[in-house]
Amino acid sequence: MVIRLALFSLLAVFVSSQEVAVDNVAAKNILGIGRMQAVAVSGRLICNGRPAANIKLKLYENEILFDRLMEEGRTDSNGQFRVSGNKREITRIDPKLNVYHKCNYNGLCYQKFTIKIPKDYINSGREAERTYDIGTLNLANQYPGQSTDSVLLLLSGTILGQNSNDVVVKNLLGIGRTQSVAVSGRLICNGRPAANIKLKLYENEIFFDRLIEEGRTDGNGQFRVTGSKREITTIDPKLNVYHKCNYNGLCDQKFTIHIPKDFTQPMSSSTYFFLLFALISSTSALLGIGRTQSVAVSGRLICNGQPASGVKLKLYEKESTFDVLLEEATSDSNGQFRLSGSKTEISTIDPKLNIYHKCNYNGLCYKKIGITIPDNYVSSGKTASKTYDIGTLNLANQYSGQTTDCLN
């Protein structure tokens, strides 16, 4: 009993010391030290050009362990919002805005992205003296650091955290629908059948891809691989091909082909995606096969409410190894821009827009923001049939996951 009491006392002292060391929030509030600071943020949210109403927003003060909620709000019928809050801190507060939405997303949980509020919009007192405007953001944009956010789930004594991947959740719970995919084709190398080539059919996941089936080409270079997986949303299958055509290295050459979503079917379907290509190159564009696809993107850039002119933008097509540049341009005197480009691919191209800027940044390099263009804005042919509008983007927004680029 004495030993247990001693251990309990030591544990209590340890926990208490940890709380004091890490959470100075409680200490300063109890002692009444520090200074009251306030912040406010506003903006407008749209989804594919239409107002995004009733979108949940949370204004947090960033802490080491658990962020402190300052205010929660929602967008109005026009997609507009304003949230504000205050907090007592010894040092300057570190506020951020979390946005939770389902624009172009049918998953169980929500898409979440975070914007850090610049420190020069923080003032002393209980009321914010000015409001930081994030601009007009299109929620269809894939922002840096964007993730899937779910509620806290308790399953058989195992806690799945707030940012847990809904893939894990649905698999553990056995929910979702079983979906299948099949892909076939013939591989040749310099005009001859490529026999015994290894192929792996994967389901693309955020962290670790899930192997669905593995196979090899026959004596004529032909193959067919198929598999199924349970998912709430449509599965994202891809085929990896490992070969040594025109290559004498120790390892294998690898290239990946993403299977179009319209070849993903319920379990009973037998539809399959057919490929016929040569292993002489890992890209379909070099072979001149596939279909020509195009994309266009536009928007307006501002910095602290002023037009951001001369900002460099690059439109890329994402590849497994090196991204392919489609077009490069700079914003005009009003901060506006439009870029477009085309590329030949077997599967749907995966375009993204990179923005390089120095808004509120004096470093040697550039701040970089990457925005993925939704698939439904990719059209067949050399000229884009519609233009994806990213909205009015305030470059002063600091997204979690935003990077610095010195070689752009």
C-alpha cells in the first residue's frame, strides 16, 4: 500500500509538472498574467462558382498539444463569413482558421484546410481593430495541407483521432461498398512481345497503397489483372509496370497508369480497361498514343487587399517522376491570370497550378502554393472547353503544408 501511494504521488507530481510546463494557458489564465489579444477574419467561400452556404469554420489559437477554440461560425447564403475571438497570452497569439466542407467530396467525413492569420492582424484588447480578409476561395481547390477530418471515434477500446483517415475508419467498421476493377493489355519492347513482365494493381491511398492483385505478362506480352476493394467513395486504382526494356540497371524501370474512374464498377460488373503500349518509354505522350486532353485555369491574386501583379504561375501535369510543364505566365496589373495547356495521355491527365510569390515574405526564395485542378475541368482536344476559376486568392494566406521554392 505504501509503495502504491508513493507511486501515485510521483505520478501526480509528474503530470502536474508536465501540465505546467506544456500548458502555460492554464497558468496564465489562473494567475491573470499576459495580455488580452484579439483577431478577426472574414472572406467568401464558393464551390464551382456558386456561393458555399452553411460551411463550418473554426477560429483556433494554435497550441503545442490541443488548439484552443476561439470562435465557431458558418457562412451565410452568399458564402460570406466573419469570425473573431480573443485570448490572454504572455506571448503573441498564433491564430488559425479551419474550414470544413464537402465541395466535390462525397466521403463520410469532411475536407479540411487551414489558413494561418498573419501576426500583424493581431491587436491588444478584447475587440479586433481590423479584419483579415482571406479573399474569395473556391472550395474545389485542393489547398496545401488539406486533409480529411472526422469526429472522434471509439471502437473496441481503440481511439481513432480527429484527423484519422476515413479509409481506416470504414475498413474497420466494415462499411462502404465492394468495388471491382480490371485492366488488360499487351506489352511490347522494340516491336517484340515483352514476356514475364511484372504488374501490380493497387488502390491508391493517402499513406500506403493497397495491393489488389499481382500478375505477369504471358509469352505474347498479354496480361489481365483484376481485383476488388471495399470503399465508401469510388476507389482510385492504378497499375504499376516493372520492366527492363532498353535498360541494363540493377533494378527495374517502373511506370504507373491510373485507371479511369468510369472503369470502376460494382462487384458484379465485368467491364475492364484495355491498354496496348510499348515499354520503350514510360510516358504515353512520347509514343503518340492516348488522347489529347486540355485544361484551363483562371483567377485573381491579391496581397493584403491590393492586386498582386507580376506573380509567376506554372500549369503542370503531374507525373510519377517529373511533372510536365504545360504553360507558364505571370499575373497582370490587376492580379488576374489565365493559363491553359494540353497533353496526350492514356488516362485522364492530372493538372495542377503552382503559384510562386513573395507576399509578406522577404526570404531569398519564393513561397509556393499548389492547387490541383478537378478532373471535371479536363476536356478532350487541344483547346479547353471550360475554364476552372480558383477565385480571388489572398497570397497573405498561410496554408499548413505551404512550401518554399528556390528553383522555379
